[in-house]
Amino acid sequence: MSWLAAPPPSTTDDQQSVPVTLDEAAERATDAAGWVEQNWATWLNTGLKIVLILIVALTLRMLVRKALTKLIDRMNRSAQAVEGTALGGLLVNAERRRQRSEAIGSVLRSVASFVILGTAALMILGAFKIDLAPLLASAGVAGVAIGFGARNLVTDFLSGVFMILEDQYGVGDSIDAGVASGEVIEVGLRVTKLRGADGEIWYVRNGEIKRIGNLSQGWATAAVDITVRPTEDLDRVREVIVTATEAMSKDEPWNERLWGPVEVLGLTEVLLDSMTLRVAAKTMPGTRLGVERELRWRVKRALDAEGISIVGGLPLDVTPAKADPTAGVNAPSVFGSLSSPQSAAASPLPKPGK
């Protein structure tokens, strides 16, 4: 009977369902297994290559960092070996050398890690069959653009690296950098911070420093000029100065700050009303100004005790000139006399009829 017939299947997409037979499912599973089996060797090869690259890179990085650490430790031990000797007095102290060595080691370790890990990353990308030529070309173009735009930054960085490597100055040193001078309070790879004599802080780019005068390395020279009357006995003046400076070299803390005897170098200037003697001594770095002030103090007191006067500037016996009493008197004039022709000519004419 027609009413018992099965209804026709719907032709709409949302109601249509295609049953998957067992044969089709088996065929699909077979295709997937064949694809996995076909690419398994490639996957295993790529994975092993990536693991090998990572192991080699990390091992090499560890070995390089350990070698740099041993090198820094050896530098610190060599600095401690000369500490306290005559040679060590002319070099920077062990703490300064340690800080410098640590800074150098930090820079070298960072550069080594960047190079090794960067190379490993490129090799891993190559293992994935990624064409590195466009990437390297883009990186080269970007590097050139950044180099032109940030050339001052690159100059500052390279100058800072070489300043640290060559130990041109360090924290606590008093330097003259040309554009600014003062005590170094921070040394960076790009900027050096200085504290000036008035307390101001100068931020100096390392690339702008063309010359450096380090006043804290080695030793300094304290020099004092003493001006006396030309009639003084030079041998007596020398004896007084030597006695005063010898007493100073035995007192603390000047016995540590003076690294040599105070010497009277001789006359530096001879004039009609004065003569100048120069006194100089080697001092500990950074103590020159204090030693000079103490030398002036002691020499002045010693000369005063012996009746020797220090001269200079205006003479003390200059008396002001007396005022001229005629300075306020007006100059004589012909108009002061009523009988002079000029006064008569300047007198008003009488009115007619008078």
C-alpha cells in the first residue's frame, strides 16, 4: 500500500546525515596511520636535531661562562697578590680591581650568551626548513637602519666598554673629563655620573669624552708657593720651612698622606719687592688639596714665630693721600669781576629815558 511506503529522505543540509560505514572508517584510519608512519622519521630526525642543538648550546654557554668566571677570579687573585707592596701602592686597590673585573665579566658573559643562544635559535629555525635568507636580509636592513639612527648610542656603548676594559677611571676617582670634572659616583656603559665641586651631578655620555685626566691614580703632587721679602736670609727661611714640614710628616694623618719628604725646590720668582719659594711633596691620590692647606698653615705659623713676614698683594704700609683743599674751589672766571669788559658786556642794557 502506498501509505506504508517509507518517506523520501530530506534534501536539506541540516537534516541530511551520511552514515559512515565500517569500511570507510577503516580506510581513513589506514590513511592516517600511513601518513604518521611516513612522516615519523622526519619528525624524529627534526626533534633529535633540535634537542642536540639545545644541549650543545647550553653546554657551550655553561663552559664559556665558567671559563670567564675563572679568568675573573684569577685577575682578582693577582690584584690581591700586589696589595700592600710597593707596586700595589701605585695601582688601584683590590676592591677597585674586583669591581672592575666583575663589570668586565658581566659584559663578556652577556655577549657570549647572546652570540651562542642567537646562533642556536637560527639553527633551530633552519631545522624546521624555514628559509633564513629573507630573515637575515631583513635583519641586516634593520640593523643598518638602527645603526644610522642610533649611532650615538652605539658610540657611547663602545666607549663605555673600552673605558671599563682599560680601567681609565672608576667609582670614587676624581677626574677631569673635559666637558665636566668632579668625583665619579657611577660608571655605566652609556653614561658616567660625576659630582662637581659644588655638589651638582653631571651626566656625561661616554661618547662625548675625548680626554680623561684621572686625579686619583698613582700619586699626586702638593705644591705651595711662599712669597717673602727679598731681604730675608734664604738659608734661614729654608731651615724654618724644613723644620715645620718634618714635624708635619710625623703627625697623623699626614704621615700616611705624604708619600715622600717635603722638599723646598728653590726660587720660582725674584722681584724688586718680593721673592717666591716653592715647596712640593708627593701625596696620596685625592689628598692634594688637604695637604696643601696644611702646608700653608704650618709654614705660616713657623715663619711668624721666627719673625719672617709673608708678603704679597698690596703693601701694608700704604697710607691714603691727603685730600687737595683746592679741589672744591672753582676755577677763576672773568665774570667774577664787575669791572671786567666781559661782565659789562653781560650786564643788561639800561632802558631808554633812565
